[in-house]
Amino acid sequence: MGTWDGSGARDTTGHGDGARGGDGTGTGTGDGMRGGERGRGSEGGLDGGREWADGARVADGVPDGVWDAVGRPDSGKAGAADVDGAAAPDGAGAGVPGGQEARVRGGGRARRRKRRDVRGGGSGDVASAWLLPRVGALCDVGAAALRAGRVTPGPSRLDRAIGAFQEMRLRQAAEPAAEGAALVPVLRRQAALLGVAESVRVLEIAVRVGLDGRRTPPIEPRELFWYTEASTSRLWLRRIVGNMTLRSVQFHNAVRIALALAAARLVAGSFDLTHGFWVLLAVLTLSRTTVGETWAAMRGAVAGNLVGAVAAGALLIGVGQHTDAYAAILAPGMLLAFALGPLLGIAWAQGLFTLVVATAFAQITPATWRLAEARIVDVVTGSAVGLLCALLAWPAGARREVRRTMAGLLRVCGPLIQDTVGVLTAVPPGSAPPPPTLPVLHRMRLAESAYAQFRSEPAARGSAGADWHGVLIAAHQILLGAHWLPRFDLPASALPPGAARGARAAALTAARTTDRLAALCAGAPAPTERPPPDGLPPDGSPPDGLPPDGPRPEPAPPPAAPLPALIDLEMWLTSLSAQLAHVETGLPGAGDHAAEEATGPATAESSGGPAGALTGPGGHGVSVRPAPRRRGGRGR
């Protein structure tokens, strides 16, 4: 889910490096590991877990049945993942394979802290201190598995640990001694840890699948890990069908190469060129994704072939028909050509390869200097055909397509945000279907392919344009939130009406932001604003036909503390708002929108506040703070 700070804002620094945009898995899991490292030094984090001296006393503050699911600590010993330092837990704990049971520290300070926590007067966080060591140990286990190249067999039980963590939070929020004003910061830190834990869970699954092969049992969420239970034929079919669109750079490259090869075959056959297959080989080896790269490669190739042809002609004239000499030269010549060619550049590679083919053909049939002449003619012909096709078929490469694919990705992200919030605010809870994520997955694959090709092209390496990697991070954040929020935060009872309206209004604001960014990416005019859900205006005023002073249903008496589900939703929307604001600063034309007031989710202090606020039960304000927009924009 990304890196979180204490205020709920997301760390968005350091994006834009092309090496970081390789695949979908690295985007989410890498941020999660950094968040885990940052959390190690925080109060109530790993240090708090190290200082537990009496396992029985700690277990007293945990809900009944929780320790049975994830491992109950013995008296005087740590739990399964309550480790000292970075040692991994044993198999009886959080389910992380490997590791050993570690000794824990004793002393009166831990007992005093525990007593303060029970009374509600301390700043300790039992739930976070219990989960954080398990998350850190799982990162260590994953790193060890990647270094060793194999996974220790055993089931993963981090899902059950996260479920137990959520149960602890619910019980903590429902305690009579819990004060809402003091509990909100604790719940926010726990929400940040929950996002990190979910990212580490995805990391663990990715490591297991990558090292241990395809997994037979279905992995939740199945929409995200669908490929682990798919057959090889289905994988190929989905890859082919998914790229059969004009928005796919893979489709562009395939069409360009197919047209070039067909034209090369037609030209070689029509002109009856000697060794005509060299024309097709030149097209395959010299074609690039942009016309500029193709022209640069073909200039070097023609120059190298000219020098190589002269050297080959001199060799054929000097050696004559002595095939033994050609046989003695062939092996070291191939070694030099294939070893030094890629290192020295395409001109050297083509020149040395011309020498290699001359010595090889001279052993098969008597050859003269005209063999070098035929080689030059074929390479020049193939270069001309390839350059013409590169000029006609998408000459700019992925420069334009990366904008279109990112715009399409942002357009489908908006409805997913609203659908995710709709699942959490549905009445009764669980009545809304899960949000569909396949459209976002499809668009994300197209955008990742376009971004990877864009970063490989020379025009993008030295430019400081839009942060396309930041767009991918935001999309991953939306996708993961759509999976783990309904799974771990679905409330047992309906949310308060004011909080539900505020959540839907905040989701509407985020969806409108994605629509605006999509228009900026595509260079289109500002889109028409999305209509508010359920006929409600985004400011939370009553719907049409109901006067402001009309009768309203009496709200139910609120509980004493805000719900963890509202806090998690607030953190998700706040982090997403900050990431989208960061992306917008780099888009061309973003300066035109900088003067507009940021209408992101606002702060409410009571259930009667504006609908743009998430208000917890008991009237405790749960603010979703929009990130300030910086004036101006950078980009091409």
C-alpha cells in the first residue's frame, strides 16, 4: 500500500526512476518494506514488543480466541513472532516459516507500561506491538528465501494475524475506558501498520509463487493472483487477447515488425537478391521502437558493414580457396564477434559479423569478394525497409502511448474508488457486491508496458517530464485498497449516516480528481463532473425534495469511540489524495488548475458536519486532509 507517515500522508519522494517501474509487484511491496523499517523505531513498535516480560500479562489484553488463531505465548516466553532483534519467528506463531524462539527481556518497566495501557493512560499500543514484529520477521524470511533461491515449506498465516489484529482494534475501540480524542492517533498508526502488513502479505505471496512455482490452492484475493491457478494455455490466451488493442505497445511492435518483414521478403524476392535472408535479418536486428533510434542503429550498421565488407573482401582475395585457413579463423572470429560486438556497439558487431559470415560461407562453397558486396547490398536494403516501416508505424514509440494508457488507467480508477467506499458504507453491511478490479488490472498492464518501453527510449532518459511512475503507484494503491478494505474492514453494523455520506463524498472527490488527471494526461478538455452517488450533492446537503428544515430521522446513540473502519478509510483516502496531488504537479497544464481550491475530504467535528468529512461515532472528527497543490507544473 505504500509508505505512510504519522499524519496519514504518503511518502512520494524518489519516484520517476525507470528501474522502479518494472512490474506491479515491486511497486507495492517495496513501499511496504520501507514502511516497516520506519515503524521499527516508533513508540509502541518493535521496541515495545521486545520489552514484554510476562506473556500471560500481555495475553490478558488480547481478545478471547485471538491467541488460538495465531499462537498463544507461554508464561515467561514471547509469542510466535515476538522476537528479539530481527530473528524470524518459529512456525507456531504467525505462520512464518523458519526462525527460532527468542528470549524476551524482563523488568518492571514492561509491567508498568502494561498497567498504564490497561488503564488507558499510557501511549503503548498492544495490537501494533504484537503485529509489527511478525511483519518485520516475514520480511526477513522473504529476503532469506530470495537469497537462498527456495522457500521453506509451510502455510502462510499472516492473513489470520491481520484478522486477529483487527479484532484487537475493535475491542480496543469498544472499551469503556477508551477516550475517542486520544484513541484516534493510535488507530491511525494502526491503520498505517495494517497497510504495511497487507503489502508484506502480497510480498510473501509473490516470493512463494516466484520461487515455488504455480500454487494449486486459490490465493486470496483471487482477482489479483488469478495467474497462480491458470493453465499455461489460458495464460497465453489472456496475454494475447489483452494486447489485441491499439493502446498496447506490444501490439504496435508486433505490427511494425510484421509489416517490415513482409516488405523485406517482397523486395528480396522481387529483385532476386543474393542471400536475400540477410535483408530479413537486417530488419529484425536493426528495427527499434522509434524512428530516431532506428535511424541511429542503421547508420552504425551500414558503416560497420562497409568496413567489414572491405576486410572480408581482402581476406577472401588473400586466402583464396584454402578452406583450412577459413576453418582456423572461424572459431576465434566468432568468439570476438559475439563477445566484443555487444560491448563495443552495433557498428563493431555488424563489421565483425560480416567477417564471420564470409569465413563460414567460404568453407561451404567457393567464394569471391562479391560475397562481401552482396552482404552490403542486403544490409542497406533491409535498413531502408526497416526505416520506412518505422517512419510509417508509430514513429514516436511509446511517448504518446504512455499518456493515453495512463489516462485510461486513471479513468477506470475513479469508479473503483467509489465502488470500494460503497461496499463499506452499504446498508446492510455486506449487501453490496465486491468492486470489480479486472478493468483496472487490464489497464494497468497496458500502462506498465508502455511505461517500461518509454523509459527504455533515449528521449525519455534525459527528460524531466510527468511522473508516470507516480501514476502507477497511485493505481496500485487504489487496487490494493479495493481488495483489503472490504476484506478486513467490512463493518459488522452499518456506519453512521453522516460518516457514510462523508465517505461517499470523499470518494467522489477522489474520483473527480482522477478524471481531471486523466484529461491532463490525454491533453483533453476538463471532463464533466461525476454525479454524486444516491442523488446527494457532494457537500452533504439534503437531496432534492427534502427541505433543509424538514423532518429528519433521529440518529441512533453513537458509541463512545470512532470505528477502526472509518480510520482505515480516512488513511487510504488521505494517502491517495496526497499521491494524486504529487502526480498532478508534473503534468502539463496542471498550473491551470492550481488556483482552484482543493475540495478534498474536509474535517468534521460532529455527525452533523459536511458530507466531505468522515465523522466517527461519538462525534469525534476523522479528518481526511487534502494535500496542498503546488503552483505551476513541469513536463513537456
